[in-house]
Amino acid sequence: MVEQSATAVLLEYSRDKISVIDADGTFTYVSGAAKQILGFDPETLVGTVAWEYIHPEDRSEVVSAFERVINEPGFSEITQTYRHEGAGGDWVWLESRMSNLTDEAIDGYVISSRDVTDRVEVEQERQEMELRLQHIAARTSEVLWLFDADWEELLFCNEAYEAVYGTTVEELEDDPSTLLECIHPKDRPAVAEAMDQLSMGESVDMEYRVNPAIDYGNWVWVQGEPICEDGEVVRIAGFTRDITDRRRRERQLAVLDTLLRHNLRNDMNAIISNAELIEEYPDDQPAEKAAVIRRVGENLVETAEKQREIITLLKEPVSTRPVNLRTVTTSAVRSLTDRYPEATIQTDLQPVEAEALEQTELAILELLENALCHAETPDPTVRVTTRRVGDTAEVTVSDNCPPIPDHEYRVLTGEHEMTATYHSSGLGLWLVYWIVDLAGGDIDFRRRDDGNVVTIRLPGIRSE
């Protein structure tokens, strides 16, 4: 009897709500903690059915769990988290441990319950925040990422990574070292050094090239921040933004600035010097000097026209459409045949569809005319072909002209940085390059003993 009283006293002082229910769920005993946790006097609950106080959305799951436990032939125990009605009509989250242990003295099943409302609400807030972050991460074009401090484990990365870096998030999860493989070989040492700096607690802000699938054609801006706890780096967070369009625009402006200043200065110097000679020596072959002025002036007008075409191309939103390369090449050849009657333009044109810009015919026309203008014979021969190679649509122009100088094309392909002394001499090839580049294509320049071969490659479209 004394032992029972001591046990009862201990139960009343327990912070957990201790209750006993029979097989039908009726309370036969409830400890004093019910007042602190639920607001109910224990006597109010005794004799009522426990299930009636459980939130309707949780009730069936709790009842099923209880019945499953008490009907197990061997020992069984389970913990359930659910909402229990409070005396004021509010809902309290309880975590209850129930088992099938019982005896005649107890005459029921003991359930120990504790208030976990704070914990559940915090977890719900965390889940809601995580869900919102997932929605944001799924809809943003920026790459959001989180690594451990040693870059050995990827903790989070959204799907935008795949379009920017050219590999899957799953590959990065399996082997985080593949991140460096997606970076341009020339940029990897700097990126590896930046990763070490982040691991040592330093912030990083840098730009580099990624995506081997497109020849590292994407430029990215990356900001990384170390996350520290107790003065030690535990995680590294950051984002990656695709800045390819910005870098392209900066390069476009630099090209126009360099070429226009260089060409304009040279041409105007030629005009001014010949005009001065005519003025100083009016009887010394003025017609020849006037012819030079006229020819240079015509070149300036042509340059201005190309500049206008380039500005129109670059300021409009990029929009590709299906282009039949045989059709536009045929049109370009036809217009040049009338202007260069002495030239021979050989064609081998397959019906190839490409995803390209509307100005594709202008690019082909520019390549063909460039070949005809630079020929050293009065009757030049140019060959143009269209064909499909795998998923690529190609236009190839072959000529018998002198080799195209390195500085005319290496700055276009990115093999050499453009400087004041190393750059192409005109806007024509740049116009071709941008028409192709903006459509997701590329240009290849090759020299032969008897001339040049220039190939435009564009994304192909397969006919149904």
C-alpha cells in the first residue's frame, strides 16, 4: 500500500502525462500533468474515450497503431506524434509512447505522452522554409550550391547546374571532384585556389568558363561564402550566375571600338593626306589622288553599313527559327553571280534545315563575297556546300585565295585575345561570327595549299 502511494506521488510529479486506457480507448487513469499540458483536470478525462480528443486528421492513424500494438503476440512498442485537443479548444502536439505491456493491477495499457508542440512547430517552419527554398531554387536560373568544408560532399544543388555546367546534379553528388572537370583547363588552377580559400574561411568572388559540352562556352560569375560554427568552417555556400551574354556584349563593344577606331583612323589619314597633296600639288596627278579618296570613302560607307547591320543584329533579342541552308545559299549565290560575272561559284547543296538566325543568308553572302574580293586572279573560283553531319548543319566555303592571316580569325575563335595590334581588319568576319555564335553555332577556319576553307556549323533540325 505504501509502495502504491509513493508511485502515485511520483506519477503526479512527472512532467509527462501518464495515462492508462483499456482496449476500447477509455481513460482509466490520467496523471496530474494533464493539467499543465492540456488544461484538463485529470478527473475530467477519466471515463471518456481518448480517441475523441485526437484531431480528426490524426485519429485513424493513432487508433490503428494502438490496436496493432496491443494485438501483437510478443512485446511491441510504438511512438506516435499527433494533435490532442486542449481544454481551451486549441491543439497540442503530443508524442506518445504506447506498448502492449499490462497486468491485472494496471488493468489497461500505459501511455506516456509529452508536449512536443514547440519542436513540431519549429520542424514545420523548417519544412515550409525548405519547401519555399526548393520552389525558388527550382525556378531560378542561378545555380545554388552547398558543400561540406572539404568539398568532399555535395549537400545541395539545384537543377540549374545542369544547363550551366553541362553535367547532371547526380554526377556531382556521386563525385564532387567532377566540378573541376567542368571548368576550362586554363581556369582550373585559379578555381582550385579559390576553393582552398573558402575552406580556410575566406569569401570568393570570381568569373571563369565552364561546360565542356559546348567547348567551355559559358562564362559564370561565382560568389562563395564559408559558413562557420565556433570559428571553424563547416559548410561552403554560394551561387553561380551565367554571365555569357554580358561577356559577349562586352566583347562585342570592345571589337566595335577597336576596329572602328583603327579603321577609321587609317582611312581618314589616307583621305586627309591625299587631299593635302591635291591642295599642295594641284597639277601632280590629282585624278589618281581623288580616286584614292573616292575608294577609301566608299570603304568607309561600306564599313558604316556593316556597322549598322551589326548594331541591328546585336540590339535585337536573339530569336532563331528553322532555316533551309540550301535555299538561303542558293539566294546568296544568285545575287553574287550578277555582281561577279567572271567568277565561278561551284555548288553542292543538300537540303539541310538548321536552327539559325534570320540573317544567316547575310553571313553566307559575306563569306562568299570575301573570298571573291580577295582572289588574286581575275576569274576566281569558289565552292560552297551544304550538308548534315550528325546533329549539325554545315555550310562550307572553299576558295583559291591567299591564306587568311592569323589575326583575321584567331580573335574570332577565341584562340587569341584581341588587342590594339592584334585584331581582324574588318567587320565582315565579325558579322558572320556573331550571326553564327548567337544561333549557338561555331566557325572553323582551315588553310590549304591552294586556298582557304571556312565552315559554318549550326544546330541541325531533322526532318520528320
